[in-house]
Amino acid sequence: MHWSMNTLPLPPYVELGVHSLSGLLWTLLLLFLWHCYRMGSDLPIPGHAHAVKLKSGSRRSIISRGGSCAGTKCSARSKLSRSDQITPFISMETEEDEEQGQGYLTPVLSHALFPAQASAEAKKLYAALQEYAKRYSWVGMGRIHKGLREQVRLNDHSAIQKPHLFFLPDVPSVPFFPRDAHRHDIEVLEANYSIILTEFKAVYQRGIDPKLGWTCMGPKGQAVFPLYSAGVCVAGNCRSCPCTYRTLLSLRTFISSNSLGSAGFWLLGPGATLGSSYGPTNTRLRCHLGLQTPPSCELVVGGEPQCWSEGHCLLVDDSFLHTVSHKGPPDAGPRVILSVDLWHPNVAAAERQALDFMFSPDL
């Protein structure tokens, strides 16, 4: 059966002329161009705008660090110079970002000035960080940058954890870490306990004398036989303890390339007490291998007491307030440990490399 198009029930329509169709297309084109213009005008200008954040139902205003308005409303708009317009996108930390602890996420190539009240040491470290970034990269340096800026604020407050040289923010810490934090290195040290003890006894029997490599620190038997001192190998002492030296080199996280790292035999005589103090940084953990541990020897870190055990390791974060005491009788003999500085497990590889550069013994 043959069907004709005229039999289909089509709705009525109005034929458009050529002029009407052309006008419709021009109208759609103008609407599209207007939409593109509005989308482009809403984009932030590189180097001079932040991502918009909504807080408490209102938009946060962007405040320049250099200017302030007190007592009156400030409505003047700053004009962008040609040199500013070609600057790469650099977001600046606001005061609220710093207070909320989010400032380390911002790029560190900002125009914000380093705190004027910072110590000479902090300014030196900041200059070293800039030199490192110039040679390599700023990638992964956010926490270090924030830590240098906040060191001044940290030193002004009393706290149970307050490293006096450098504090890396957002690093989870406890006074004593579990063995799993550095299982490999702890097992290596404990496996070599016997030979390490034998080598210590050999250097101890020669006598505690600065001419023999010892460093005397106090009148009550406080002495150190350093193998590494501030990131520098003490060659003569390492030759006296070759197996201990090779054991240190086999550790995966031993800090041997910067001034934050040390290793050696530490002695504490009966009746001696080391007063409360803070370590230099929270980027490291001190591993104590007990060699000779008489009774009544105690280590208190962050208010938590612990005792050493011969042949076993303690992982200590000495950036917490800590004290050491040996309350044994005079004939108890000295407490002896092998102290080794290891990287904190939450310090990334890029941060370790930067800290090696910043705290290099050669700088």
C-alpha cells in the first residue's frame, strides 16, 4: 500500500524567510560572544587574586600585606602596573590562613617578607632554602618554608615540644616512637649489640681523655665518644670502632650529611642529672641502644618516663622537653648508650634533601 506524505499528521509550522533565519543566527552568535566575555572577566588576574573562599556565608576579602585601613572604610582600588601583570601566579598567605595552619599549601615564591624579628640563624636558613630552590626546585618545600616563618612565634611560647633551631609543621610526634617506625635500623643495631659493646669497652679501658677522642661534658662522668659530630665523621674514633662504623653506614635513615645528625657513645655517671632541655629539631628521632644500664637510670620525655634495657633500642623525639638522670649508687658504674640520630619517618625525601643542603656542615 502506498503512503503519501500528505497523509501524515504534521503540526502546522511557519516558513522562515532567509532574513529571519539569518537574524536568528546572528542573535545566537552575539549571545555566545557575550557569554565568553563574562566567563573571561571572572577569571583572577595572575599574581593578584586568590581563590575565592566562602566563610560564614560571605566572601572573604583579599587583603594586601602592605596596606591596612584603620578606623575608616577603605574603598580605593590598587592599579596594576605592567611589571605586576606579567608576574607568574603567586598566591599570598593571609593572616587567617596562617592561623588555621593552611599557609604551607601556598607557593613559597611569594612577595611576603620574612619576619623582621627572626633570629640571625633563621634568616640564614631561609637564605639557604632560597639558594636550594634556585638550584633545584620549590616542589615539596611548603612545610619547610612555613616552619622557618613560624619559628619566631614558636620560640615565644612555652610548650612541651619546642625545638630551638627548626620546627617542621604538621609532623605527627610523640615522645617515644614504636619500633615499627624504624624496624630495619633497630634490628640492625640490636643484631650488632655484642660487637658494639666490645668496641666500646676497648676505647673505654684506654681512659677518658680528650687526647683519645673523648669529649668531657661535666664533672659527674658525663662524656661522649663521638663517631659522627654534627654531620661530620670523626675519622680517628671511627677507626677505633670499625664494626660500629660499618653498622652506622648500613642504616637506611641515619643522618650523616648535615649538622642535625650525630652518633656516638654517651656516658652518664652515678648521681648525675641532665636538666630539662629541648633538642634542636623535630625532623629527627634519637635511637638509644642500651649498652650498660644500671638500675635507677631514667629518661623522661614529654612527661613520660622510660628506662633503658641492654641490647634494646629506644626511639626518642628529643624535641620534647626531656631530662636524664642516673640515681644509682657510686659503685653502680656509668650508664652507657650508643646514640644515633635517624630521620623522622614523616619527613619526605625531598625535605630531607633540602635539610641536608640547609644544614650542611660546609655552610
